[in-house]
Amino acid sequence: MSLVKTGYEHVTIDEVGVPIITGTTMKVVELVIERTAYGWSPEELHFQHPYLTLGQIHSALAYYWDHVEELGQDIERRLHHVEQVCQKVGPSPLVARLKAKGLL
């Protein structure tokens, strides 16, 4: 695995160009999505991911804020992919049963 250092102490770029938290498999974009989706603070992110230090989390968030446009496009691409997969697969049988019972 070939990693490229960045100007951020805890962020490296993997062999396919994805920023990750150094020494982990956590992508910066995954941490940002959690922060955005759940409104989690760095402290809550640390609670949810105790293997990450607050320094790693803050470094990843700093990288995000300095690369908002680029990572925003990555997030949009990922969401588009999820939508395509959901359309291809269709609703799950569980969802269909819950809707039939009026539970959804």
C-alpha cells in the first residue's frame, strides 16, 4: 500500500487518492458524513470511534474544511451510487411487509 503524506499530521492519501486517517482504514469523508448526518462534535466522534484520537479527528476535519469542494463532490458521488444501487435492488421484503401493515 503506497501512502502519500499531506500537510496534515494525521491524514494521508491512499493509493487510489482517498484521504484516510493515518494508521487506520477510516476515510476522512466517512468521518465527515457522520459529523454531518448526526451533528456529532469531535468529542462524540471520539466516543463513537475510540480507536481515533482527538488529534486525528481534528486533523481530518481540518483537512475536510480545506478541501470542502473536492470532498463534497466525493460525498455526492457516493450518494448517487447508493441511490443507483437502491433503485437496482428495489425495496427490501421487510420494508414491503412493514408498509403493508401500515407500520411505515
